[in-house]
Amino acid sequence: MSAAEIEHQKTLFNAAMDALKAILQEKLAIYFYNANPYFFASAYDTAYKETYTGASACSKNQPVKNWQTAGTSTFTPKITATSKSCISATNASGISGSGPNNMGAAFNYNMLYHDFGAFTHNRYYAKRLIYDSISWLYDNNIRVTSNLAGYYSDVEAAIQTNTLLTQAQKDLACDYLFSSTSKTSPYTYAQKNSRNWRPGSSSTSPVY
């Protein structure tokens, strides 16, 4: 690839990653921050200092403990003579069996976030990881297209209906996910186009 094409692929990849991050937040109320353990039950606040007392105790910067769809992760302070900590409170359990794949989608984001060359090496694999993660998050099913808005894929629907992304981000993310890795010229995304399937698929031969 030329230097210009590498930069173009980087822009598209970053938009697709922004889409996956936004959909994790929208569907699961999971917030990414680039510090261990990376996924938190609320937006990470760099100014927050834990005190274990008062109304704000254990209210921020707490890791996700419940990965199930519609589940919650809340915490209460535990203070003993020898230690102070935040422990999991009573949480909504969520949809049984959804936790492993939700965690996998989050892991895919974190892995690709820390792979600074994912948009140039093994690009096809990177696209599939992002696409399949979004597909799962949309409706907890990657084999059935369930959106009612006429999109060819639930991934297109998930991106285009997300309220946390700009329209430019949405279209760039779709450019990345639906274009062929063998093309040298950019793919121009068009809503509800028959090409808007999982990478390697088509309207006549969809692959889930």
C-alpha cells in the first residue's frame, strides 16, 4: 500500500473502532478507559478520588463485574479494621448466557486498540472481529438479521442508529467494514446497499 492508502485505512479503522466502542456503551453501558482493567461500569473520571465515605463512595471508576446483557454492576463500600474496599452490590442478573460473548466483544476492542498496525496487517481479520462484535451486540445473535429498518445487516443498523456517533463517523465505519480488502480505491458507503454485508459476503451469498 502507498503511504496515502495506509493513512486512509487508518482513518477508516479508527472510525470502525469508535463505532464498536459506542455500541458497547449503548448496548451494555460499558465504558472503555485505557488503564487496567479497561472496562468500567460508568464513564471513567480521572479526577475522582475514592474516599469510602459519603454519597460518592464507590460510585465511580469501578470495573465491570456483570457482563450479561441488561445486567448491572454496582458497588458498596466495605470497611473493616484492616482494609477498605468496594464490593459488588446486589445487581440485576441480565440475560443468561450472554456474558461470554459480551466480554469477547469488549476483548476484541481492547486487543485491536492496542494493536497499532491492525489496519495494515491482517486487515481482513480485524474487520471480521469488529463486524462480528457489533453484530452480536446489536441483538445477541450473529446469524439472524433482526433490524426492521431495511438495512442489509444488523451491523449497518447498529452503526447508523447509534446516537453517540457523528454521521461522518458512521459512514467512515461502514466504508471500512463493507469494502473489500482487495480494493485499492475507497468504497463509498450508501445506506441499505446490497453490498453492505459482512466482509466476504454478498446479497446473494451472505456469510454470518
